[in-house]
Amino acid sequence: MLSGPKGSEQDPIGQCRVCGRNEELFDLPGRIEKYCWQCSADLAASMLLKTEIDAATAAGRSIEALECEFREVSSRMLGRSQCAEIGNS
């Protein structure tokens, strides 16, 4: 049995909700699903970018660079998701 933070006694390996890979999974605050390291990092980045885009829009600042970064993160996640779908066909 693995030991770690309280509540982590279960096997940390499972299927990522985005890419479908069987890897170590991570929790994100406010989310029930668990994700692999790459997907959890990209999802957290996209959530932060959305908040920043909303704040910049409200303040009347340019959001072009933030939108570009959001598209890059989204494309990576979409690519991993599509690879999972092809692998499961």
C-alpha cells in the first residue's frame, strides 16, 4: 500500500479523463475528475488563462497574447483527447 497525504491511500494510477492514458492521476481544486500530469497542468493553465482573459477584458486591456496562449493549451489538450479516441476505436 502506498502512503501519502491523508485520503491518498488508493492506487494513484488510473485513466485520465482527457487523454485516456493509464498514468498517475492528480486532483484539481473544484473538480471531481482526475487527470494525468500533462492534462492537469494544461487544464489548470486554461482555467487561469480564462480568469486572466476575463479580467483583462473587464479592464479594457489587450487580450491577444492571452488568447493565443489559451489556443495553444487547448490545442494540446484536444490533440491528446483525439489520440485517445483513435486508440480506443
